[in-house]
Amino acid sequence: MVKDNSLCDIGFIGLGVMGKNLTLNLADNGYKVACFDLDQAKVDAIIEQDNEERGEQAPRVVACRSYTELLSKLAQPRIIMLSVPAGEPVDHVCRHLINAGIGADDIIVDTGNSLWTDSLEREATYKGKFIFFSTAVSGGEVGARFGPSLMPSGDPYAWSRIANVLKDIAAKVDPKTGKPIESSTPGKPVKEGEPCATYIGPVGAGHYVKMVHNGIEYADMQLICEAYNVMREGLGLAPKAIAGIFRQWNQGLLNSYLMEISAEVLDMDDGETGQPLVDVILDRAGQKGTGLWTAVGALQVGSPAQTITQAVFARSISSLKSERVAASKVLKGPAPAAVSEQEKAAAIEALHDALYCSKMCAYAQGFQLMAMASKEQGWKLDFAGIAKIWRAGCIIRASFLQSITEAYEQTEDLANLLLAPYFAEQIAQYQGNWRRAIANATLMGIPCGGFSSALNYYDSYRSETLPANLLQGQRDYFGAHTYERTDKPQGKKFHTEWSQPGRPQVQVK
Ligand code: 6PG
């Protein structure tokens, strides 16, 4: 914190939902913040909120009407945080700050959902003008206000200057239990516990990790939706009954923030019609793009993240609402069958296990993707550290992340999360019901692409042999693409003249 009271500790640009709440979080933690937004009404709104919340304290937030004014209000060397939409708006602000006279030793911290390759380019583009640092944030509105999970990456010198600020505003975890220490009171931040902010690596790494977090988030959400859909459409349960089941599940292995809020969504009635609100919400999913980036990233490094990718496709097919309505009148599925109460109970238990096993696979895919990208980029990501900062504050926070933390603490270079003794044992124990749940849904004609893609991942990963031998034969047949042989050293390539049976294979250099 600065000694000169007339100056501010931190500048904040972009006062949308996330920016406003991060600014108030900084203020709660004792930082004086100079803030600016192109929309002056947003600046006025935060000043008003600070006046309401600060009580007898001096103003903690200072309004600025221009980039130049913001720079003039900050102690040097400056720290300026940005929360503006990903893409061009980030560069727009950077250019304006250069024109306004930002210094080479000043740091700009991008907290938006930026594409990781943009962060890489920005560090290079702005070198010498200021230090570009990226800090991905997860936790939504409430997380930003009372403690998000932060994934900082970039220049280690910049990190040494801002580490304490980021650790102060981050969510905290009880180091003994691995459980979040909750706070939801303005002005009373959690000071004790382990902060959910750790240095991820060179610039780009933090936003990559956040991108994968969002990919896992997509999968996690889709899997919960599939369990709901089978209960609603196949077993005929009402939303409130499903909310009750989710609450029960939330007490056990499936404990997570997403499970908790899904129960709340299902429990809510619509103020207008009195119907369950979920029945009034149109079944067409939106997406801002981070799930798609994860899917593309997985395809680019050749990492089999099929449950994450499937979750993106599930949103795509949901958005074809009018086509689906038309197709539902033409394309036939199985006839509905009566389900006894006993069968219903068994089916619900099977769905629990399917959700649990699929979730393990979705996380395994996310960590496998990060491992492949880390190798390719030379980032040396610390997976126990990443699992740790996802235990609180972020959208995928779950008790389960403590088990992932422990798995990576026990074996740092774990090839796959599913190979950790705990997860291998869990999946072996619950897989019977996982398979049954998929079979039930399939026989009822209810889509469950998340569950089945996860099972596919599991069954493919644990298969000593896959039919890629035939595939290689096909490739060599029509395109002379060559193949390797099981009885010769790997890497040696062979080609067969398929039109001349009996001719020996040719070894190809
Ligand atoms: C978070 C969220 C946050 C946001 C995403 C997802 O971690 O706080 O992931 O980043 O909710 O933008 O949005 P879409 O579902 O619209 O892609």
C-alpha cells in the first residue's frame, strides 16, 4: 500500500460485473483503487456502492474520467488491472494507456477471459512500453467480490510485485481439510487459509489453464444436465424431486458448487406462471467461446478430450431448436416404457455413479490436455498446484479437487489422473452402474453423449489394442501412408503393394 494518501495503490479499468466486484474486493482488502470505464455511469455506480459500504472509512475507490487521469492518480511504478471483453478491447485499452504515458516499469494485468495466444503476442508487442501480465479469473460475480480463483502468468518480476495483491483478493482454503473458507460479507475478507492464487508459468500459461478450467466446466455442467434429463424425461420426476436428489448427491462424492446451484435452479418457481422456472427456460444453450477454444486446443495437440468436446457439441445441437422441433415430428425413437418404482430407484443410483465416473474422466481429459500443452510449450505446469487453486473460488470447485491434489502430490508426473490408485479404484468400483445408466438412457432414446463419451475415453485408454491397425492398413492401401509393425522397432515404416497379393512389404525410409 502506498504511503502518500493522495495516490492510489492500484488502477482498475473495466467496471462490468467482474471488474466492479474485483475492485470492491481490492478495496475490502485495504487497497485504494483508482477506477475508470468508458461508460461513466459505471464509474458513478461503483463510487456510490463504495459510499454505501465503507461506513466511516475514507473513500476506498477514486473515480477517474480518463486514462490520463487514472495514470496521474497511481503510485509509481504502477499496477493497472483490466477487466474488459477478450480480444480487441484489451488492445484498445493498452494503446490508450501508452498514449496517456504509461511507463516501462508499469504493469498491466489482464484479468479477462483472453485467448492464451493473444497474451503471448501482447507480451511481445508491448515489451518496453509496459509489462503485460495475465491473470485469469474464475468464480463469476460472487467469486470476484469475495474471493475468486486466480491463475497468474507472465514475467516473474511482475509476479513478485503483484503476488501479495492477488493472494489477498483470492479465495482461501483450509490447508488441513482442503475445504473453502467462506465469506460473503462486504468489508470482511477472509485473511486466513491458503490463497487460491499460484504462479502458473510464463505468459499465456495462466489463460491456457483457465481455458481448460472452462472446458472442464462445460463437461461438468453437461454431465449434470444429462442426469437431470434422464430423471425428467425417462423417469418422469418433477424438477423439485430432482433438486432433492441433487442435494443428497451434493453431500457425498459429487459435492460441488455446480451440483449445489443445479439443485437451486431446479427448485425455483417462475414468478409469472408459477411453473418450475426450469420448465420455462428455453432449451437453447449459449456459449462465449472458451469451451470451443479448449476443444480446438485439444484437437491441435492431439489430446483426446472427447467429453469436453462433446459438451461443446451438446450446446451446438441444443441451439438448433427449431430444427429439433421439426425433426421430433419425423424421426422416431423407442416407444416409452413403464418404469416401476424399484427400477426408478436403481436407475437413479446408476445415474449417480455414471455422473461420478464421467466426471473423473472429464477431469482426467482436462489434466491430460494441460500436460500435453505444457510439454509442447515448455511451461512445466504444476498439476498439484493447479488442483489446489481450483478447490475454492472457481466455478468447478468441488471436494473432489482435494483428491486430485493428493493424487498429483503423490505422483508429480502422473501420466493420467485415472492411473492414480485412488481414481483407478473408484472407477473400477462404480463402473458397473455407469455402463447400466448409459444402456438405460440409450434404450429409452435419451441422449447422454457426455456419459458415453467419457466411458468411451475410459474404455479406449485402458485398451491394450485398438483397431488402429486396420485403420493404418486402410491408409496405406489408398494413400501409401505406410504403417509400423508389431514385430519391428517402433518408428520403422512399411508399405504394402496391396494390389499385388503375396508381395513382401517394403521398408520405407
Ligand atoms: C468462470 C466462468 C466464466 C464464465 C465463462 C463461461 O470461471 O468464472 O467460467 O469464465 O462463466 O465465460 O461462459 P460460457 O458458458 O458463456 O461460455
